[in-house]
Amino acid sequence: MSTLSRRRAVAGGALAVLLMTAAQPAMSQDKGITLFKIITVKDEIVIGLNADELAALGGKDAGAVAKALAAKGQLTAWQYAVKQAANGNLQQAPLRQVGLLANASLRVEPYASPLTVLPHE
């Protein structure tokens, strides 16, 4: 199998995994932010989407995010990370906006955090 054929097979497999992934979202109870873990070949990040963003994607679970990413080819979202609040408590907070590419993303899954999740802009 040539290198190009292998790359296409991996990309097709990634797309299939994206489309098949469906799970319950991990939603912040106080701010309406739903967290998802995006797993790629190289690493993984946590993103947060609010109710309006999820509605624009056509759903509220990981499957809807995966389908939207596969259909559009790319998606912009807020990356979330743990930070320390002024009172010393840990919280999930927006870090920066990131662009996600469908061919680099292997899996989208809900992400549950025991920490307070802050809203993004």
C-alpha cells in the first residue's frame, strides 16, 4: 500500500470514528457550557461549547459535534484548561480559541469535570 493510500485510509477511518461517536455531553450545571475532549493523532484538548453554539451545530452531544466537524471540515471553538481562581479554587476556564480540522481529529467525546466551568465570550 502506498503512503498516500495509507493516509487516505487513516483519514477515512478518522471520519468514520467521528461519525459513529455519540455520547452524553458533560455540561456545566451552572453556566451552560458543555465540555468535549477532542482526541487527535498527536494530542488531546478539551473544548467548551455553549447552548447557542451547540444548537448551531445541530445537536447537544458528541455525535453532533463530530458530524458538524466532518461536514464542515473545520470548526472553531474555545479550548478549556484548569486554572486557579483568586480564592485558590481550581476551575475549568476558557484558554483560547482554536481551530479544529476534521482530518486531524480522531474522536470527540464528552468530558466531565468536577470543577466549576466558566463561560467563554
